Amino acid sequence: MNVLVYSGPEVIQASFDHTLSTLRAILHPFYSVQTITHQALVSQPWQAACTLLVFPGCREIFLSKASSAINDYVQAGGAFLAFGTGSHYTARGGLNQGILNVTSSSISKDLMLRFFDKESGSYIHPNGSDDAPRAVAIQPTEGDRLDVVFQSGTCDVVGVEGGRKNARVLARYVDNDAVAGVIYTVGAGKVALWACSPEYPLTEEPASSMSMAASLSPEAIDLAESRRRNLVKQTLLLHGLQIPEEGAICRPLPQFLASHFIKPDIVSRIADAIAAPSSGAQLTTFEDANDKFHFHELKESEALLRDTRLAAATRTDPSTWQPKHIVICRDGQIPGHERTPLFDLTLFFSALSAARKREGISEEQTDSWGIGDALLYGEAVTSTQTMLDKNPRLLGLLPTPLLSLASHQLAGRGRGANVWLSPSGCLQFSLLLRLSLSTFPASKLVFVQYLFALAVVEACRDETVLGADAGSAVRLKWPNDIYAVLDGEKKKIGGILVNTSFSGGKVDIIIGSGLNVLNPPPITSLSQLLPPDESDTQLSMERTAAAILVKFETMWSEFVQGRGSFEPFMSLYLRRWMHSDQLVTLTTTTPHQQVRITGITPDHGLLRTIPERGSGGFIDLQPDGNSFDLMAGMIKTKS
């Protein structure tokens, strides 16, 4: 689910920046904290995937057609949070102030941000101020006093003192006992407003230069910062969000380059390829466009891990995350489980062999190797996808297939501008493949994402993952998402991202995959699809990864031999997706048109639809030109 932070023209830039950094530091990796523009608030179906809408401090009044949609969102159970914002009540039908003080005659009530309180028959109006910023002291209703909190302007919270049942005071100012924060119950949702500005850290401008903050000792600032973050955490908890535990890894850890024990020469061959024309035995450093790599022998890994784990406990600027360390495991050496506690490499390679045996795939000794046999594993990396496709020299030198897998990603990537969260229990990896364009048509590359998504769904039905019954709840959402049907609800549990790079008559294909396997709630995962009496199942990251890769290996061989034809897989794909005969509204036409989904085209992989009424042939739609909210039955032109 997303936490959306408004980024419109009314927003104070400093408040916006600090709101993003504060929320991301607290909520990662449980929630994706993203920005939302004014245009998107007005025109996009943001409500379905939004668990909390946040307004930073604003310098101007918020007047928008989106105001009624925000009120409806909260009334239906949504959550709204604003910083640097007070509130007051007006009677129903009354016209008063919005997020900043303006005269009543200048406001259209249809555009004004306000929340209707059905119990009292009145409106709650957020309001603000353009007064000079200052430092304040507040006493939370629950918790320790904060002696220094930044406040961007004077804001009043009026009308909550008369025993209103739907209002709960969160904090008061120490100097005058006025309300500094309040949370309202509005319909089925909640609205929290902080008149002060707890999104501003005391360690950064503008708060750090205020006299009260500047006079504090480093220890006092640390204590104040801890209490400030806790204040925001408690507000988020009141909104029903779940907060990750402290102690997360904050920077990358070394990766291990290892191979299946039946192919002990793979790692040396990869090292030779990277070091060419020198020997791989001399490989120590490699610098590329995005990263600088340092290579180490396995015997150095214990000390290297110890030092980097100590450094990883402290949050640092990502620009300091260089170099990236890679431990080379030559001659079939595999690091012990104590060095890779979140992913057992020996179990993974054994599971690969077992899965191939079930699928009838031979592991005979040849010069090539199978998918998954060459593995680059890291407990924490920036992004398995970025480390390949943003380092073009390394990408061109690496032999294929190569699997890059991580237990945690610190900057995981999704489709477009999306991020892919990486909480504990999420299986994420990138698979590097290479094809010759003389034997494989480039126009068929669009089907790679469909093929891999199908392999993931089929693997979930494998006996070593969920089995046929529980696995049947895992479905495909076109074009690149994996969903689970749980208690009648459809929840996203995975996604596929494919990047391609063309050079020298060949194409490098990087398939990025993320799948929630063992995540606890609130994140939906495969483990929650198992019945309670199967809690002792063999479900594991290693076996799930092996099952996916071997399912794909079987399909990939047939796909390449067929020069990219998707026909052998089309029937199974349509049985596994969620859209057969689905009625959707196409808003790319005027007037809007209802169309029914019939499948995907076999030539270019477009979404094929047919008008529900009237005459007309097929309407085929491509994913890169449209925005598909198929869960809400809507297809729109990308804004």
C-alpha cells in the first residue's frame, strides 16, 4: 500500500522534503511513501491503493476539485494527515476558511478542503497561517514532553474542547495549554492535524538554526529527535498503520559470487570474463558508470562481513555506499549459512537439482550452465536490477545466465517510477539472459514479462511451494503483476520488471522479479495462503526461488526455440490471469467507451478488447501508452 504525500504548488518545499524523509525513515519497508501531484489527485484513481494521504505545510489555500474526493476517501475509511495545520468547525452550509486564512467571499465551498462530521452536522476545516516560524514546546497527551518543536506558523485548533466525541487531543502547547495536535473520526476514516510541524528535524535547516535548537547539546538534540520521531510514529499508529521494528540494515552488505556444486568452474569463468584480458585470479577492482566494485576471496569474507555489518547499522547518505564488495567463491566453494543467514545457498542449489529432476531437465556436464547455477547473492543490496542495467561495462562482460538475488533491497525498482519495497520475507532477484537477434525477433521480447509471470504463478502450485490447492489463489494481473485472492480480496504480492539492452547484434535481458513469500501482515504473502493446519509446510525462500527458476527454464527453452512464439503458453496464461471477459471503461476515447477484455494479441502482446455495444472491431492497447487500473475497471491515457 502507498502513503501519498501531496506535492502541489501550495506546499512549502522544506516541509515537503522533511515529510518525505521522516515518513520514509519510519515506514520503510512496510509502505511505499510516494508523491502525488495536484493533477493526479484530480484525475487519477489514487484512493484504491492509498493507505494514508499526507499534506505537508502549505503557504497557500488548497482550493481544488479534488477536495470532495478527499472527503469521500476519508468518509469511506481513508486516513488524512496534515502538518502545520489547525482546524475549526462551521455549521453545515456555512462558508469559512480553508487551509490558510482568507476571506469567506473569496472561497467556493465546492473547492474548499473540509470534512463533514455527520454526528454534529458541521464541517471540520483545516486552517493554517503565514506567520513567522518559531520554536515551541508541547506536551503529548501520552508520552514525554518535547521542549523544542519547529512550528512554521501560528495555527489554532478551535472547537474540540466542548467534549466532541469524534475528536481526540494529541498534544497541547506548554505555554498556554492550547491544542497542538488533534485526530478526528470522520465517517469510517480519520483526520489528524498537527498545528506544529513535527516533520522538521532539529538537525537540519531551518529548525537547526533557531536559537532554542542551536543552544541544545548533542545529547539533548538526540533525545528531542527521538521524541519527535516517536510523535509521528504514534500518529501513524492511530491511523492504523503498522510500524517496522528498529534495527533495519541501512547500507549494502557484501555479495557472494557462487555456483552450483555440480559446476565448480563457473565462478572462475565469470571472474576471467570480467578481468579480461587479465586473469580472473588478479581481479581486485572494477569501476563502471554507477558502481565501483571491490573483489575479495572467500577467506576474507568473515572480517569483511563483520566490518560492513557494523557500518550498516547506521543510516548514511546513499552517495557513500561505494565501493560495492563482491566475495568470489571459486572451485565450488559455498559460504556457510552463518555468513548468509537469510538465504541458504547449499539448500538453494540442492532445490534446483530436485526441481529439475521433477521437470525432467538433465544436469549433464556441458560447457554451458542452467538458470540459477551462477548466483550473485547479497543479504542487502541497493537494487539487483540497477546493479546490472546501470553498469553497462559489467553487463556486457558477464556470461549468462546469471542470477542476482538479495534478501533486502535498499532502493528496489518497480515499473516506471514505482519503487518495489523489500521487507523481510520478500523474494527478489534479477536474472540476466542474452539472445542473438539473428535467431530471435526483437518484436517478441514483449512476451518475456508474460512468460516469467506465468512461471511464477505455476511455481506457486508446485508441491515444494504452496501445492495445487493453495497455489490456485495466485493469479496474473496484466501486464506484469502477481496477485493473491485471499478471503475474497485481491492483493498484489509480486511484480515483474524487464529491461533490455541492445549491442553487437545481441540483446541483454534483465528480468527483475519480486514476490512476497514469508512476509507477516500487514503485507500479503504466500505464507498467508496456506491453511492453518499446514503451518509446518516446507515453504522457504530457497525452494520457492528454485521452483520459479526451473519452471521458467523449461518455458524459456521452448520459447527461444519457437523464436518468441507465445502460442504454446497462451491457453495456460489466459487460465491463470484475472481478466477474461472483464468489462472495463476506456477513457482514452470521447465519449468514454465500455469494452470487454478478450485476451492478448499473439503478435505484439497487446491487450485485446472489443466494444461492449455497437459495431466495431478489436481495440488493442499497449501497456506503455496507457494507465491500467484493471482492479477498478479503468483504462486511461498516461498523464
